[in-house]
Amino acid sequence: MLESALNKIAAKILNLDEASLAGLWEKYKAKMENFDSTKEWEKAVIVFFIINAVRVKNHIFNEKMLERQKKGEKPEKQTVKKPELKIIK
């Protein structure tokens, strides 16, 4: 159950635009640096690291794609996954 919840969160995060997240980086960095023993501070720390995680993931992805291009490999086709839909009555 926990793993499923984390995978859903990761899927949502992957849909976020890095450029938009980059604009929030300074804001959440400042909030994180100003320690406060509140839930808002804790959430700010998590958001800051989510933004960094997306940036690092994209950096690694781009680096690996460049390596593949230099080796002459063709990129793998990404399969489009259907969204999970729930029937609500």
C-alpha cells in the first residue's frame, strides 16, 4: 500500500514541468533555510527536495541520452500508458 502510494506520487511529479519548478526553487530554499518547527516548514523541505529530485533526474536522463547518441544507439520508444480511471457513480 505504501509503495503504491509512493508510485502514484512519483507519477504525478513526473508530469510537472521542470521550468515551472525551477521558478519555485529559491522560494522553497529560503523557507527551508529559515527553520521553524511547524508542519509548513516540514512541507517546504519536502517540496525543495522534490524540485531537486526532478532536476537531478532530468540531468541524468539528458546525460544518458547524449551518451547513447554519441554511441549511435537509437532511443528506446517510450510506451504511452493509459491513465488510471475510476468509475464513479
